[in-house]
Amino acid sequence: MKIKQFNIIFIILVFFACVKKQENQQIQEQIGKILFFEGNVTINNQLIQNNDHKIQYGDIIKTAEKSKIRFIIKDGLIIQLNQNSEFTLNYENKKFNLKLKKGWIAAVKNQDENQMDIEIPTAVASVRGTSICFKIESENSNYACTCNGKLHWHTKDGQMIEVAGEHHSARRFKEIDGKIQIEEAGIEYHNDNIIKDLAKEINHTLNWE
């Protein structure tokens, strides 16, 4: 009787292990494709040689001086990193988790079932569908533009604000003595053309077009 129970438990464990492995494989298959890159771009410290280089969730993507990369995830999210950037992307429970440690990012996301969090050193933004451009000016000063759409911000010190804009609404988050100061900012580090170009790649409609 005990042997029979052991066999049943063993079969159940094997079944769930197989299911988990299949889920992990599916997650990896959902990652998108590189559209282009320039200069020296590495993924997990491996230099990209061509557009066929695989990007997987959890990868660390770095761009060197005078380098950039643009890639699409799941046909509904497009990302561009410019020079001197460090970035990771994860996906869990229908939510993209983006982290920009340093550098510059522009992204456009279609509104769908997938949510998205974007982490910068001073705050985290939550969104479903929008267009953004962020620049890590320093560890204590981060520029963030809501180019089209709406962002819900949670700062490191517990502040919550909503920034909405049809045509660029920017903020600068500054950490001074452990407190985050939020200032209005203009259009910096980007322009209409870069956002339009990204949106076109995923058939995203901008309200200001």
C-alpha cells in the first residue's frame, strides 16, 4: 500500500515538474526580436554579433559609448536603449518588469492584458499602454517623460503621483537627503520623431498624431 502511494506521489511530482518546465519554455519563446543595433551592445556580457542574437527574460543588456539597440517584445512592446545604458527585463503574472539602472530608454507599449512596471533609481512607474522616455542623469537625478498616455508613480520615499499627457509631460525626480523632490521638466533627451518611429513599428496610435 505504501509503495502504491509513493508511486502516485512520484507521478504527481513528475507531472508538475513537466508543467513547470513547459511554462518556462513558453516564457522564453515569448521574447521578441532585435530590430537593429549599433556599436558595442552586450547581453549578459556577450557581445551581440547580429540581429539573430536571442534575448531572454532576466538578461542584462548593456550599451557602450556611441551604441544603441532597438527590440520588440511580444509584438506589443518596443524598446530602444541608447548609449551607456544598463537594462533588465522580466515578465511574470502578465506583467513586464523593466529596470533601467543607468542610461537612456524610450519605449512604446500597446494597451493589452499585460501591465508594465518601469523601475529607475528614484521611483517605479506602473502603466498598461503608453509612450515614455527616461534618462538616468545620475544616481540621484532621473528624468522621466510621459510622451503619450498615463504613468502612476511610486517614489522611493512613498510618494504617489499620476502623470498624464497627450503630448509630452515630463518630471525630474531628485533625491536630496533621502527625500524625493519632483519637478516639472520640458522635452529633453528626445523628440517627437523617435516616439513616432517606435510607435510605427508596433502599429501604435499616438493621440497627438
